Amino acid sequence: MSYASVLPPTIPFNKPTPIPEDGSCILPTLIDPFEEETFLLGPLRTLSISTTKQNELGDSMISIHDLVESYDVLSSRIESQAPRLEALQGVNKSAEVTCLGLNAIRIMGSQRICASIRRDISYALHSQSEIDAYLCGEATMKEGHACIKDRSDVCHSALRLLANIFRYSMLFESFKAHELSWMFRLILNIGLSDNLMTLNAGKTYAFVIWIIHSQRLGTNIFRMFVKDIGRVLAKAIKGQMKCKISHTEGLQTIRDYLILDGSLFLPEFREVFSATLQNLVSPFSDYRQLAARALTAFSYAMIHSPPPLKTRVEYSRVVGAFIDKEEKSPLAKINKKNRASDNFVLRDFLHTDNRFTAVMTTLNISASLILLSGPYVFTRPQSIKFLLKAIDIPKQHPTCHELTIARRATWTCLLRSYSLISTWNIKNEIADENSVRQLISQEHSEDISIHTLAAFLSSQGDTYHATRYLLILSEIGSESDTVASILQRLLGHILTENSESDRAKINFDCIIPSWLLLGSSIGLKLPEVKDILAPKIAYDCKVIRNLDTEELLTTWDALVQTFQNIVINFLSNNTGADTLPKNISDMWTSLLKVQTTLETKFSLDEVSKPILSRLVTLFLELLKSPQSSKTLRPSQALLSSLQLWTSIKAELGRNWAAALAGASYRRLLLLWRYDISNGKMCPSWSQLSHEFITAAPNRSLQVLSEIQDNDVQREVWLDTVLYLQNLKQPPSPEVLIQILLFPVAANNDILTEGDMQSWRDMLSLSLEYGDPSIILTDVGNALRLATTNGPHTGLQKYFINVLEYATLHGAPENACLFETIGLFLSKTYPPNDSKKFNLLELLSYLERYIQSGLSLDSIKLLQAGFVPWFEDIDCNIDDTVYSNEVLSLYVTILIVLKKYHPIEEVFISLESLLCSPFARSRIPEPGVGPLAFKSFWDHSLPTMKFTKESFPPCLMDCIMGLTDAYGGVIPDWIEVGSESQASILIQKKLCPTDNRGILSVNTVSQSLPDPFDAHEVVPDTSFMRTPKAKTSPLLDNFSNEDHIPTPLASPSLGRSTQQFSKYLNRNPASEFVLSLDDTRSKKRRRVQAFLSVEPVATGSDKDLDDYESWEIPISSQDIQKMNEGHSLPEEQPLEAIVHKSPTSAIDHDRVPSPTAGQRLPQSMQSQTVLSNRSKNLRFCAPHPSTTIDGIGAFQKFRSAIQTDAAQMQTQDLADAQNVIHEIAGILNSEINKKLENKRG
């Protein structure tokens, strides 16, 4: 055994020759003094001669100063060649060949040199009288040794030379073993002596420790000195030598000896160990650091060179006594009183500037104390408390990975001590073994968990402990591969056959890192420690045995918890993976088979609540909300859950799947509520939801009523409908109705417009398998309840879908449904908020449904809802929308009512509906409602059988006013006075000076923009200039694709006198005939209304008397024919559209029809009627147009533009636009000329 001693600095004699890396000696180009035999010969000759009585050369006696000088010269020359000597220590060549300078020892004789050294170092031991007697009998020195200083100098010089001899193997091998043994024995005697004769005893002790540290004696010889070496080292580290160098060198020597051969020194170093522990609490930091390193060497030797059990027990007791002693020390009591740290042994290590170094050192000390204590640490509460707190210190620095590694390594030492409980036979001394197991299972890192399980499961059939301590797997960190390997090992009994044959034997001594035992990290800073901690030990899971059948059943919960963590960790670490790999999937199948194949009492029809609860927990943890689970993507959680769900259905059966779906569905919906509400769900959610609903459809109905979240209810409802549509045999009609009516009965509107297709499908399915009358009644009742509770815009789409289905499939009329529609319309008027109550679409669908034919009873039920909209007393609806949209429904109703008989019942039962358009405070031109009613009246009059008393008074007033205004026949049973109340009523509304008059030009001009000025030149691409228009507020939210703005009509400029005479000489029985165009639609009506606006010339009110209109009464069928390229027939149909038609002024007497060429008075011309753009009110024209051929070219031109514009290039479109501008200019110019001619 050899070590490089820490000697004083050497003084180089000459610059040493560089030594190659292979250790071979190369002759220097210059003279190497170490290759000269005379290099050491002179000083050695002096020492050799000093041992003889007579100098062989005849010289006089050698003085003590000569000896001191010889020793110093030898030591200096040897130390100057230290690098060369250290390089030659491993070279397999003879000393004579490699270093000729060492031949001087052989020439002068090693025995004489040893005698000289022994003689001189003995001065430290012998008394003065013994030295004098020895000198008189043996020595031939010239002078006596009266001076003690001289004796001390020669002793120290000899010790220095002896230290170099033990230090370098080339010098050491030049002496014989017994000679070295004699000298080493003398050194130990000096070290054991308490009273040295030298002046500087500390220096003497320092040389003794250096020699002990650097000795190279053989093992057989060295064994004789081990006990004394221990005594010398104990004396040194106890401070008895009163020398700092000997103290520090002694601690370093202890560490090196123990690492070299612990089995040799541990039995004899018990006193040294106790002294080393005391140095841990030394006030000197150098001693504490060296003591910590020496302590780690004791633990290293205890593991790699274990002494007998008796020795280990003794060391354990020493550690326990030391901790107990320090805990009772006054300083520890002061710390506790001041609430200082309980780590009283480590207090001085922690109070340093470098926190990392301090914590790393304390972990090294704690690990050594745990290993040296062995299992007895669990029998000492104070010791285990102290050590656990020391291990937990790194938790205060969670971001330092190196400290975490060191902490886990320290915890492994605690696990090793637990594994030795059975071999040390101390079970009876441990008060609570379960507490001990719980204690050491607190660390859940991968490596420690593997060996903790291996230790816990070392005994076969320990079911109770296996059940409890398999829970540590649920806390293992993020290394899912390690955890998966552990679980796969535990399930080996099911996964593979004969898996126990490859089980490896656990060896805790090999898993503790060497840097922790050697103290390599003590005193180092973070950058220096990283390289030491870099190597990582590979941990083999084969040290864990397979669980048997009984253990698998009893530990099933813990195994499922482990599997849960495996899945989550795998998905977290593999963000690109959406499905689980085969090994994890196989483990899940094996866990399910534990319940189906190993349990004899298990039945697929019997659902165990504990097992079901555990499976539900697994799904809930896996399907956490993405807001709370920051590691898993939604698609990962959903797809992996689907994968596990598939295995459950395959292994456990339908009943288990239904129970699991029923227990999990609602809770999963609550977890994902936020993402459902914000539309962040991926397609996999619908698939999983469909699976749950398929397994437990009844549970979905419960979830709908339990969860008060609109978005969640919507998702569940849609998935439920999808499930029902895929069934070959739907459930009972009661269930279908319950699902159908749930969105209607919900407090809020949960379905969007896009979801209504599913609702229509559900309605169709319900009507197919149930009684349509009952189902429609239930729908009506549900809508009535929702309307009563507070109508909202969402109810409109349900009415629309029911009406659409009834229109297409001919569903029977339902009184409850129509009554509910009437209630809804009445409650939603007035439509103050157009965005909330946009019911025009509902009115349009009602119009379509009524066109298909509706009974009088149904119209009676709808009357209460129609009347507020038709009356619109306060003009809440825009005039254009009112005329085009609302009154369109009124006209359709009157057309349908013509078919009903007796007509008297219609007039009596629908009095309010028929009179409703007359109640509006401002009747917009062209008075669609009154004119439609007059047409209906004229149609019904020939077959009507009324008396004055039986005829409704309100209708009588309307008839009187319309007859006075437009002419017609008044029945005999209606009394005609000079001025009836009805006439007064109508005249008030039609008075030219009344702002509310429906036929007043002044009234219209106040509510409309200024008409188009023909002289104003504004670029426009339209065929004819249209008046400035504004759209209805109710149309603001219409999309541009489905709706186009409808300009408000300008005031009529009148007809020609000849045409108006013919119009007044009309046949009363055939005028104002109503007709319905079957091909019309809302969009087409709006387009035609936009295109049918005629140009308006500017002028004052007095100019209107002189203006004759050239407007042409063309029906929508004519337009369509012209667009298709057909010519118009010579005569217009009876039900053609009437454009701006003149009327007679209202007077008390009938107004005679003007003759040809006769002009109407101002009062009559001012009461003109605008064209009907609703396309529902059709008035017959007296004669076909005489100007059709004049505008045919323009109609064809427009048709061509509409057909070919899409295929035209950009430049062609621009050219066509310029042509249209030119045409418009020509037409406007002609209009101005005609107007000038009229005025002239």
C-alpha cells in the first residue's frame, strides 16, 4: 500500500528531465545528476561512517552538525528529483539501469544507513543518560550531545529522510523489509509517546503522521502495526499531539487507509471512528471538512469490505450514542430554544456562504451515518428524526437537479438499512415495522421505487404489505417507461409464462453511487459536482418478482392507479401520440383480466361498486379539463379514453359498459364544460359521447335535466339524436317526445340554426313512430309553456320547422299548435328590438302554410296573433316592410278566405282580422291592406246575405269609407246617409291635410326622401335612375345574399286622363281581383320590387296636376316571359299587377267617372295610390298596355345583361357600364323634354 505524502516543498537540484507518458526513461541530452552514482554517494558515506568507531578513511570523528547537513542534502537532492521518482514507481526495470544514482545505497550498505536513521530518530524517545551511554559505547562522534537543540535537529532531519524513503518506491525497494519494519516500529513508538525529548514535538509528530501515511510495508508485516496505527491516528485527530498538521494529516490518513482495505482497519478503528465523529462538530472548518471525508470512507469500507456483524453493531451504537450526546449538548438546547434548526450535528456545515456546497456536504454526512447505523437507525427515534430532516434539506432548493440526485442517493442508503433488518435480527427491537415501511416509502423516484418494491416484495405471499405499499407506484415521477416496466414486471403472471425465471437478485450495495461513499462531492461547488454526478446507474426491474394470483386481486386498486399514471405520463412526454402503445394497452387488458379470469366468484352480469368506482376515477383523471390539465391535449385524452373504453366493452361486457358510462358521463361533461361552451371540442369528443350514450341512453336524458349549461345540453342532445337515428328499432314514442321537446322546454335557446336539421329529423322520427296529432299537441303545449314563461327569439325556429314539415308532408292541422303560434305572435309584438324579434321569416312560413289551405277554425286561432301585426297602430314597423312583408300575409289570408262558405261566418268570426289594416295611424301607399279588403269585399258581395243588424259594425265603417273613396256598390241593407260615421272615419284618414292620410301626396312626401332630380348627373350603372331609398330597420340584420334593400316608393305622378276615365268606367264586379303567384318567394319579391321603381321627375306640388304617367301595368309573369325571350299577349290577365293607379277624391256623393281627355281635379290627383310591391295584391288593368313594344328592347337588353354578365371580362363590363350611362342620359333628356312641353 502506497500513498503520496504531503511533504514540505522540495528544492530542485536541477531541472528534471521530462518523463514520457509511458514511464520509460530516455537519456537526457545534458548530464542528468540522478544518473550519476556520485549524486547521493557523499551524504550517504557520511551517514555510513557515522555508525563505525573508526573512519575507514582515517578521518576524525563526524559531528552532529555533519549528520544534520548530510540528512538535509540527501533529502533536498531526493525531493528535487521527485517528479522523476514518481514516474519511475511503476516502471518494470531495475533501479541500476534506470537510476544509477540509487546505487550509492547498495554501495554504502542499507543496513548502515538504517542504523544511522534509527539512532538519530531515537533521540526523540531516549533520555539524556541513555543517549550518552549509547554514544560512549557505540558512536565515535567527535563532540558530545550536550545541546538538546542539536539532538532535535538531527532527529527531524532523519525523520525527513525516512519520510522520503517511504514515499518513493525506488528508494523504499533499496532497503530490506526487516530494516524498514524496525524503523516503522520506532516511528509508532514516537507517535504513541506523550513526552518527546525534541524541542518542537509538533514537528516530530507531523513527521510521524507523514511516515504512517506514506508507508509501503507489505500486508503481512503491516498487520502487526494496525492496532498501534489506530492509536496514533486517534491521538492525532483528538488534538493530543497539539499540531494542526498532524491533525489534518491524520484525518486524511484515516480516509486513505479505509478506502484501501476496510476489512483490515475497521475492527481496530473503533476509537478512531469515535474521534472522527467528534471532529464533525469541531469549531475549525478544516477539521470538519476532513472529518466528513473520513466519515464517508468509513461507510465505504462498511459496504465494500464489510466487517463481522459484531463490528457493524458496535459502529451503529457509536453513531447512536454520538447523536444522542449532541442532541443533549448545551448548544443544541440553545438552538431548540431559539427555534433554530434541529440539525444540530450539521449546524456548522450549513452556516456557509455557498449554500450548494453546504447542502451537498450534509447529504454525504447523512448517508454515511445511515449506512454506519444500519437497521438500528429505525430503533432510535432521535436518530431517524435527525437524519430525515437532513435528507429533506434539498427540498428547499427544488430547482437544483444535482441536489435532487444527491437526496435520492441518500434515501437509497436508508432503503439499504431497511433491507438488512432480517439479517441483523432486530425485528423484535423495532416497535412498529409498518411505520418503518411507510417511512422509507416516502421517496417516489424511479430508482428508489424499484428497489423499495423489491425489498417489500422480497417475501412471497406478503399480501397485506403488497396491498399497502404498491401505492408508491402511484407517486413515481415522470419516467413512464420505468413505471411501465415495473407494472409489466408485477403483471408478468398474466402477461407471460415463466417470467419469474429471469428474476435478478437485488444488491443494494451496488446501487449507492461511489461519489457519495467516497465523499468526492464534499467541499465542491456546483460546476465541479456536475461531472461527478453525470454517470447514471441503470436500474433493472427484474429484481422485482411477479405478483401471484391472490396478490393481484388484493392489489388491483394500486395497480390501476399505477396504470393511470403510466398513461398520463406517456401522453405528457409524447405530445405527438394520440393512442397508447401496445405494451400499455396489453397491461390494461391484463388488469381487466384480473377481474374476469382470476376471480372465481366474478360474474359479467354483476357490477362491483368498488371496481366500478375505480374505473370511473381513472376516466375522470384521464379526461380532465384542458384548462386544469396543462400537459395533455384534448385529442390525446379523448382518443386514449376511447382505446381503454373499447377494451372494457370487450373484456367486461355490456352491463359493465352501461354502468361505467352512466357513472362517468355527467361528471365528464362538467369537467369539459368550459371547452364545450367555447366551441373548442375536437371531433373525438362526439365519438366518445356517442359511445357513452350508446352504452347508457337513459342516462343521457337524466344528464339533460341535471346539467344547467346550455352548451353542454346542446352537445348531449345532438349526440342523443344521432344515437337514436342509428338505432334499427327506436325507443318508445314517449322517449322520442321527451327528447324532441327538451330544447323547447329549456330555459334558454340551446340549439342554433345549424342544429335545427337534427330537430327536424327528430320531429320526423317522432311523427313516424307516434301519433301525429298527439305529438303536435305536445309540441304546441311545450311551445305555449315556453311562450308564457317569456318568449325569446329561439322559439321562432321551432314554429318555422313545424310549419315547414307540415307544409311538405301534409301534417294534420292542430288547434293547440295554431293557438300557440297566435299567442307567440301577440306576445312578440311590437318588435322593438329587431335583432331579438326578427319574425318576418315566421310570417313568411305562415303565409306558405296558409296558401296550402287552412281551415277557418285554424285561422280563427291565429287571428289573435295576426291582429296586432296587421294593425300596427303606432307604426312600429317600417312602412315598406309593413306593406311588403306583413300585409303580404294579410292578402294571402283574404285569398284563402274566398273559398270558405258561408261567407257570413267569415266576416263575423274574423271581424278583427279583416279590419286590422285600417287601424294603423299612417297607412303607407299604395294602401295594400284597404285595397285588398275592398277586393275581397267586392268578390264576396254577390253571395253575401247580411242584414244591417247582423253585419259587423267595424266592417260597415270600412266598407262605407272604401266605397266613398274608390266607388262601388253599397248593399241595400246598409243604410247610406248623407255622411255616415264610416265615411267620416275614412275621410279623416284620407284627408289631404292630415299627416296620416294614406293617399295624401303631402303625407308621403314628408315621410320619403326627395324624388330623383332628372337634371342631376350622377354616375350610375342602373338602367333607370331610382329614387333615393332607405331600408327598413327590420331588414338591417338580413344577409346580403338572401335579401336586397327595398327602396321606398316615390309618390305616384298620376295616370293619363284617358286611362283614368277608362279606369273609373270599370266593371265593379271584375275589378280589384286578388291573385297569388305560386312561384313567388321572398327574395324574388324583393328583387322585383327593387327593379319595378319608375323614374321620378322633380317638380313642385302644383306641377303634379299637369303630369301624366306613362307607367306600364306589367305583371310578374310578363317580366318572366320577357326574361325568357317570349312576347307578351295582346291582353293582360285579369289579375295583373296594378302600378300607380289614380283614385277619386272622397266626397259625400259618388264621384262620376271622367270622360276621355278630362283632367282630374287637384284633390283627386293628390290621392294617388302607389304600386303594390308585395306581389300579393293583384288588381286588374282596364286595357293592355300600348307601350309594351316601346320598352321591349330595354327588357331584352336587361335580360341579356343578367345572363351574360357572369361570362364577360372586366373590360367588357366597364364598356357595358358606359353604354348604360349613355342610355340613361338619353332617357332622362327625353323625360325633361316631355315635362317642358307639358308645362308650356
